Amino acid sequence: MAILVDPPRWPAHGTVWAHLVSDTSLKELHAFARAAGLPGRAFDLDHYDVPAERIPELVAAGAEAVSGHELLVRLRASGLRVRGAERGAERARRRLADLARRWDAVAPTGAGDAWRALGAALLERWTQPHRRYHGDTHLADVLGNLDLLADDGVQVGRAVVLAAWFHDAVHDGDPRDEERSAALARDLLAPRLPADEVGEVVRLVTLTATHDPAPGDEAGAALCDADLAVLASSAARYAAYAAAVREEYAHVPDDAFRRGRARVLRELLAHGALFATDAGRARWEDRARANVAAELVRLEGG
């Protein structure tokens, strides 16, 4: 039974990265990673990506430094290796399984199978084939961003989590999508939750049309920040995000799309800060502002 780390060889984000694996079980690997303070988002199916500067402390904590070849041989022998050709399908399978688990975690007392059926119906919406950006990966990202904000001390109650589930439940490239998503939340949650909680979910879903929470609206700030965190992506991921959004609006002519998209981005920048929580600004503001400004230049330059 061993935790293995190979030499750092993969450059990205201003450093060089290595792989941390277990030759026995993912349970062992996750336990070691938690104890070492590695973020969950660093896990990629069968390994954690770790920056070079963390390797000495990981070895001191018990990881065995091995060559890249030995790590791969022992990972394959463990049965934990996910081959390259399988990674896309396996990543999707695990993401949906995790989303189902997350939905169960916010179930009201006694909800049972009816709640699971509602979650399954929502996931069917999130996995519709026409969605290029606003799909289940986006939902998983928003929920993960809420976790990050909660880790930073932001209050994230059940209404915020449910609003994340419903905020793009209807997405057809129509200006009324947020309004229709809010109506869906009201119709589906009203028989299952107290009226005041349903009303809060509906309010929060509607707020994602503007991403402009009022001062003191902590719940709205958390949801809007989690939804907008994609703006702080790496340059490559931001480009992929922008391209995916364009695909979702393929029915809109180029000139009209550029004008509309530029208007949305300028409205976001007009808020003063893109992110409404202190934690969101600290995590994402600078990179997001640079990405949005660069996209505006591209859009307005034709």
C-alpha cells in the first residue's frame, strides 16, 4: 500500500505539475490528499495534479517519489488507471453520479424516491444535447464554486444550492430563460418545501438574469459569484467557454451576437466589481476582469 508521486514534468499556470496516485485504492489517495490540504478540484479521475513546490512536503508526509514509468506501471497494476480513450466517458459518469449525490444531500426530510425522481428529471434537462456551455459540467462547476465560497466563510444555505440547480434548468437561448427557470422551480418545489423557501429559490434564480445582487443580499451574492466564476478561467478555458456560448446562440447572426454579447459584458463591468462577495473578489476578480476586457476587444473589433 503506497502513495506515489512522480517527477514534475507538465508546465501550466506558471509552475510545473506532477501526479499523485495510490497503488491500492482511491479511498487511500483521497485521505492522504485531504490530510495534505490538496484541493478536491486537483483530482482527475485516478490522480491528483500537484505543483512541484508541494512535492517535498508530500514526500515528508509519506508519499514515495518514483519515476513516471514506475508510477504508471504500479497504477495500471492497481486497476485504478483510467485510460485516455475512456477518460471523457468516465469523467461524465462520475460527474453525474456526484450530482445525484449532491441532490440527495439537500432533500427535505422524508422526501424519498419522489425527490430522487425530481433530481433525475432536472439532470435530463441539464444534459440536453443542444447545451454547449450551460450543461451538467456548468452545474457541477457552480456547485463546486459554492463549496469554495463556503470554505471561505460565505453562508451557502439550501435555497442557494437549489437555486443553482434551477438557474439554467430551462435554457433555449431565449431572453426569458431565467424567468422560465424560476417558474419551473416554483412549480416543482412548491409541493415539497415551505413557501418562504420556495419564494427565495425563485428570487435567486430570477437574479441570475442580471447578476446584480443588492447590498446585503448574501444569498444572491453567493449564487451570482459561483455562476460567474468561469470568467476567471485560464485563457484556454475562457476561450472554450466563449466558443461554447457562441454555439448555443448559433441561430443568431454574427453581428447581432457580437453586439448582444458585448452589451452583456459591459453591463457586468458596470457593476464596479464583477463579484459581490469578499471571497469571490479575492479569488476571481482580477483574472475575470482581464478576460472580460479582452473578449470585449475581440467582439468590438469584429
